[in-house]
Amino acid sequence: MELDEASLISKGIAKLLRKYSAYGLLILDEWLLEDISEQEQHFIFELIERRHDSASTIFCTQYRQDDWHARLGGGVHADAIMDRIVHNAIWTETGTMNMREYYAKQTVAH
């Protein structure tokens, strides 16, 4: 992962934060698909903080908003991250159907 590589270089994480903070639109696909480490929590918090009220971020995920706090590890960092995301967000729900499961069943049935 890019964050792991950046942590091995002097000021690598700061450079990575500047890079992702500079985009006018950042799309985080598969948001919270896997559990995140404490280092990743800190990075996400700092990134969201830098982008807050100045740039757009799209979070693409299969998890409901209600599940994000727990998937972010709960606690203070999760509170702070969620606070910066939810207050200025526009939410688009695409339904409850999981297209991957649907097509997998269709493939098996044929």
C-alpha cells in the first residue's frame, strides 16, 4: 500500500497527504472494505481534515453509513472522521441489492 511505502521514507506521509489533499475531487472506492490500522486511522483523519470544506470526496462503499463508525475502529478517531464527513455530505443510496451476489447466482444457475 502507498501509505506503508510512504512511512518508510523521511517525510513520506506528509508528502502523501499533500498529494491527496491537492485533488479537487478524490474518490475513495471500496471505502472501509477491510479493517483499518491505527496508522491508517490517523492518515484518514488528517486527510479528511485537510480536505474538509475545501475539496470534494466521494466515498464508494457497500456498507451503510450507520456501519462506518464501527468499521473506522470506533472511538475518538472514528468520531472525528465521521464528524467531518457527515455534516456536509450528500448521501446517495443505491438500494439493497448486491449486484455481485446477484450475478454470481445467475452464473451458477446457468
